[in-house]
Amino acid sequence: MEAPSSSLRPPIQNKFSAFSYDEAHFETKDFQRRVLNWTVDDMRNDKLFPGLKAIPQVFASWENYNTSFISHVYEETRAQTNSSLEAQTFNEWSIKLLKRGESKDGPSFVELEGTVVFGKVNDMITNDLMLLLDGLSWETSRNRWLCLIAFSHTKKERLENKDNKIVKMKMLTDQQVPVPLDQDLGVMKLTNLSVQQRIFATLR
């Protein structure tokens, strides 16, 4: 089984290119936006964050404290995703997307809703970072993926006269990819972003 290498999406203009990884004043959502905009090549690139500086033992200011950690958190996240790609031990699910709409996290994100066709819903954890695949599983997707998505949560909803668990995920608004509805697609977990989210929340 080969690791992911290509995407169906065309090159997109990064609306957040002006954002500095070393910027002291930022929102936790900036972390989500930057990571969800990565490509598989980005995740494999161990030079994505050149010139990482050692974290000092003494900090000159609160701003210096903040900026000392930010790039390292990004690099650790990239390394975790790359480790999953290299190990090729993926948790996979098949889902059927039912609708897409506005996200409570603002206009930068689109919320996706769907049901799990194959796989245990309870194995999905909030802030899981996943690849949305062009196929039911990685092996049948022909090494093609649509975009990165972040799993949000599940909710119970009555569909077709029975209780179903609806899964909610989010993707970037500017991902120029057709995300088909009412079609079974695969999702593949790369890592979980909860620890990074908590770190960024404390650095705000």
C-alpha cells in the first residue's frame, strides 16, 4: 500500500499566506486554517519550517515566550502526520456526506455532515485530522485524496425511521474541490490535534 501522493484539488490561492508562523498575536483558528491547507507534500517536507530556533531557558518577554513555541508546535504536527503516512497504519471509515453548510467557526470553514457507512463512529475523536479520499478506502482511492478535514463531533438524528449518528466535520472554505453528496467516500485519520489546540489556547 503506497502512501498518499496526489490530490484531486487544483492549486489554491492561500488566503493566509501573510500569516507568520512566528506571529505573537493570533487566534487558535489560525492553526486550524494553516494545517487544513497543507498538502501531502507539505506533510512529508521536513524543511517546511526552516531555521527552527532552540527554545530558550529564559524569556525576555511574554511575546518572546509565545513566539518561541509556535513554529515548534507546527513542526511537531507535521511530523506526526508524516509519521502516519510513513507507517501506513491508518484508521479508516466510509462515510456518506449528506449536506454542507456554514460553520460556527466562521466564514473560513465549511461544515460537512454525514453518516458512517463502515467503521465504528465511537473511534472518531474530536479534532481528528483526516484525509477525505476519492474512494471508499485508501486502496480503492487510487492514491487520490480530496482535502484535509477535521472531525468535530457526532449527534443523534432520526433518518429513514431509525436513529443514526450524524458525524460533523469541517474543511476550508477556499478548498476548490467538488465534495460529492449522497456518495460513499473514505476518510483516513492522520493524527489528533487536541493537544496542539490546547497549547495554542494557552498562548493566546
